[in-house]
Amino acid sequence: MKTFYLREIAHARAGDKGDTNNIGVIAYAPEYYPIILDQVTPERVQAHFKDLVKGPITRYLLPRVNAINLVMERALGGGVTRSLSLDPHGKSYSALILTMRVSVPDEIAARLDRQGRTVLDA
Amino acid sequence: MADTAGKRTRVLRIGAGASYAGDRVDPATDLAARGSLDYLVYETLAERTIALAQLERLKDPKAGYNELLDDRFYAALPHCRKNGTRIVTNMGAANPRGAAARTAEIIRELALEPMRVGTVLGDDVMEYCLRNRDRLEVMETGVPFASLEGEIVSANAYLGADVIVEALARGADIILTGRVGDCSLFLAPMIHEFGWRMDDWDLLGKGQTGADMVECGANVSGAFFADPGYKDVPDLANLGYPLLEVEADGTIIVTKLEGTGGLINRATCAEQMIYEIHDPANYITPDVVVDFTGVSLEEAGPNRVRITGGRGKPRPERLKVSVGIKQGWIGEGEITYAGLGCVERAKLAEQIVRERLGIGGVDLEELRVDYIGLNSLHGAASLPPAAPPYEVRLRFAGRAKKKRDAVKLVNEVETLVGKGPCSSSLPRKYVREVLAIYSCLIPRAAVRTEVIVEKVGK
């Protein structure tokens, strides 16, 4: 197993409703989807986002498009319209989730390596 | 333009000409000119847009609709009239009647052949909400509205496709609404043209799945997607806005015009499908609860994706309402430090301002200090910098009940240029009123809609 940023195997988009943020995380290839299912869990996401997310995180699955949807409550500084943040909608949270680290089987790691993606220190 | 309600067998073409109040004008004009469209939809209302428009209307009774209505219609109406393209838009915002009156003037000024202008009223439920403030609860938190401080300035229910279908059935060529579910603007033409039943939930679910793909306009055709080296998008400056090709059985292709920039593929569609939804098996719209979990995305050609497998469940009993409430003021002040030791100087500046706020007795409900260039968006969750930054922008943002406290905060930031650490940029300061939006649910029976259709022109 080798460690990579999630960015190397998935793309993401984040959106808002009130004080709730959601992030769609989509695998670039079907073979990467199990890695996301195993490792991009609500618990790990909660830890990764530190104090940005004050409420629970629920994860929904969309296996036909190799995606998960993370719904994060109390995640937007009290609501888009009152927040003091420069990113009140949390649209940049899609970039934050892609900084999560994931362990990747050697076969997939070799493919990522051929694409010029950088392995991280374990 | 003959009415074809319920009889269509050929493909229906619906273009998405806008996805927010200030969206670009020319891509929609291009769609109107070259898209062979049956319908052109402009979606221009974010959560807070109507509340802001209502404040404009209070100042000027003729205002309160989309500020770019003139630009959009002067450019697109001649094409739409010539090509038989009908327009559906929520550009009416807080004043659909005013928008319709202005549209009639534009039709006359352009000397177009006669058109029917439809106005949808009834989304404004301010009176109901004021009368029932004691009984309303904030949708997400259950907090009673009665406990929220501040003056209510607007309350608008998300109407469904049914009112637009009514206007289409009465022959309207241009329909101006206030708040309507974003997807419903696109679903209404499908229902009208194919004669879909309003309780055929799976068919409505398929229609809304297509509508969801384009309700954020170019977000499905390459906007907000590019990440160089990972997700490359060609010719973003000439981004083409999307259009739907809808068949009577609810099979939908999303595509864009030849010769435009951008990209439509499975990845752009997947991102857009999940955007701003919660439970993908239960996406609530006024017309149908949509289930996206069975949706398949299939590339049917360059910049063409076929969407199948959407499903639906019965529509909700209650309608969502967005309520705008004035809740104090936000002051923001920023200043940049550069060179060796810039972070240390910014930290000293933060300490000075915090102390000055205490000395001045400035009353803030919340104060936030950001170091732009280090961690302003993600705080403690940010990756650590590889080296000390060459410059850092210090930002203070504070919310206060009274305007004078927000002003005092930004003035303290401003004085840093002469009284704080050395070697800074000029500061900038902003003060604005907070218009907070809260959602609640109200019974359908509380909403009385009205559709007006008038013939305009020679």
C-alpha cells in the first residue's frame, strides 16, 4: 500500500443550504471507488475538517456514478447569510477534502505513478 | 405560436440561459440565436436575491426585479420571437408585475410581432408569515421564528411547475415569476409539451433529474470544474451554456452548442447531480421528491451525456419558504504585510486591534480574524505552509447589532496604517447590513397563486 492525496483518485464539488454543506466526492475510475468507500468515512472526514464542522456528518452512496455525498451540518459559520467567513458557502471545502490521505493498493499506485502523481510519505 | 399542449412527440429543446442574478448575457443570446430552442430558461434567484430585491422595491416601487432584464431581453427577444422560442424566468424576483410591465415596454420598443406575457404571482407569503410568526419554526433547527431577533423583510414560498404550466396553457410566450423551485422552471415546459400527468411521479422524477443538471447553468458544461492537470476544460472564456434534449418518455440528453467552450461529460454531470443535494434518494422539489440513486450517465458523443434512471415519489405536503430578516451589521477591514517578518507584524497588528476594541468598548456579537495566504478558508484544517509566506493579508470581520460598532471595528483596522506595525499596504474597509435567510415550511393551502397573461405588441 502507498499513500496519496485523495485528489489523485477523486474529484469533488461542494455546495450549501443554510448552515449545511454537502460535498460530492466522485472516483475518477470505478476501481478507485472502494478506496473512497473504505477510507472517506464520516469519522475520518470529521477529524479532517477539525472545528469547521460542528454538527454530524452523514454519508450517502451513489454507486452508479462511483460517488459519495457527504452532508455536513452546522458547517457554515451559522449560515451562509450571517457567516463572517470569506467562503460563506463552503464551496472551497471541495479542495479541503481532496487533501485527505488515502492508502492505495500497489497496482493502483503504479498506475498513479505512471500518471506522474506524487506518493506521500506513509 | 400555436399551443401544442400534450401532443408533442419530437424532442423538446430547453436552454439554460442564466444561473444567478448577475450571470453573463451573451451565452443565452447565443442559445436563442443558434440553439433551435423551444424554450429558454433564465434562473436568477439565489437564496438571498429576493430579500435584497425586496429592499430595492421598498425604495422604488418599480424596481425589485432582475437588474439585467433589459440587457437579456433586448438581446434575446428578437431571436426568440423569430424562432418561436418561449421564455420561462424567475427574473421577476420581488416584483414580477414590474418585470412584466418592463418586458411589455421592451417588446413595443423592439417593434416585435405580438407576444403574450405571463406573470406568476403568489410566492410572496409575507403576510401569512407575519401573522403566524409564533407558530413557524426554522426548518433545519426547529428554533421558533418568534425567538429570532430582527425585522422580517421578505417571505417567499417556492412555487412549483403547476403555475407555469397554467401560464403556458394560456398561451404565454414569456413567463415572469418570483420564487419558484429552480428545477420547476425547466420541468414546466416538459409537463406542458408532453402532457405528463402531475402525479406520474417517475416521469416527473426523470424530468427533474434533467432539470437538476442545468438549473445551475454552465456548472454542468465546465464552469466551476477546471483544475489544471487534473480536470482540464477548453476555452473557458467562451463557455457554452447547456441545453436539454428531452424525449416524451423522460430520456434526456444534456449538451451545448457547437463552437462554444467548456466541457460536458460524465464527470461534469456527476458533480452537478450531487451539487447542493442531501439525501440523493429524497431530493425534495415542490413537484416531486426525486430519487437520483438509479441515475446512469452515458456519454453519447462529444459534449453529449444521456441521463436515464431518474425516479420520483409523491410531492411534499408543505412548501418551503425563504424568510429574509435584518440581523445587524458586518464590518470587514483588511491590510497586507509583506517581506521578512510579515506574519509577525500581522500578529502584532491583530493584538493592537483586539486591545483597541476593548478600550473603545466596541460591542461585537462575533469577531473573526483571518490570515489570508495562510489559512483563511480552512483554519486549523489547512495544510501547513512549506515556507514562511512572503506576504500575508490580515482580515478582521465582525458582526454587531448596531451599525456604529461595525464602523468602529473597521476604523480601528484603518488606523493600523499609521499607528500599527511598519511596512503595510493601504487598508480597505467595508460595512454592510446583514440580511439573514431562514427557511420554514408552510401548508400549500396558505399559498394563493395567480397567473396573468396579456397580449403585447402591434
